Amino acid sequence: MAQTKAERVFFDKTEFNDVMIREIVVWRLPEPVPPSVHLFKYRLFYGSAGERVIGYDNERGKGDHRHVGPVEEPYIFAGWEKLIEDFVADVAALRGAK
């Protein structure tokens, strides 16, 4: 039986004029990354080279969480579309956009 590979389901990278970067990557996996129970692995980053300002990820052993500056807090994953919506809203609020 062939093992199913990870499939990238979403990618977007935006480089703003003020040297800030927003990058979103979401993969569908054949099995969850513990302790997450869903089939997605993700990395959402907003910051500059070497400095994360906002981030969302589900690192193995940590599960779903987000970073705002130096603070790390749990994140309730309710689908990858909602994940992206929440992240984009956080970035827009930080940048002062409506």
C-alpha cells in the first residue's frame, strides 16, 4: 500500500513596502501532527527577516498555537480557511488597516 504524501493546499507570500513579510503555508497530511487531531500542518508568519511579530503554527508536541510578539498562546483550529481569516485579521489590525 502506497503512503499518501503531504499536499500543499494554500500558499501566499506578500512583501510590504516597509520590509515586512506575510507568508501563509498550509499542507494537508495523511495523518495529524500530534497533539493536533486535524489533518493540516501550517505555518503563518508576519514579520521581517529574523523577527516574527505574529505567527500561527502547529509544531509537533505543541499543537495549535499562535505567537504575538514574545507571547505564545493556544489557538483553537476550526478549519484552515478560518485560520487564514484570523491571521489576516491580526496582521491587518497590527498594520492599522480596516
